[in-house]
Amino acid sequence: MHPHPFFGLLAAILAVIPAWRVVSKAGYHGAWSLLLFVPLVNIIMLYVFAFSQWPTERARSP
């Protein structure tokens, strides 16, 4: 028995909303969070966001 497609859509929405907020708080456009849906790119972008200097950090540094 296959789950209803609604649950897949719900899971996608529940993943994108917090990712959009985190990416926005980092100083990037929230649309970058849509890369969660691209296999392999999502893992690469996780590392890029984790180890790069965020625009909000650049704005605070002298």
C-alpha cells in the first residue's frame, strides 16, 4: 500500500519552510532552500552554507 501523495507534499513543505528561514537569516535569498530537492546538490550546498562566510557575518565584521 502506497501513502497518499499529500504526505509527500506535506513533508516537502515541512522541510522547505525552516530551511528558507535559516538561509534568509544567513543573508541569502530564501529560494536557495529549494535546492533541497536536487539530489547531491543539496548535500553540496549544505557544506557550502556551513563553511562559507555568510553575508550577515560580513556585514558585522569591521
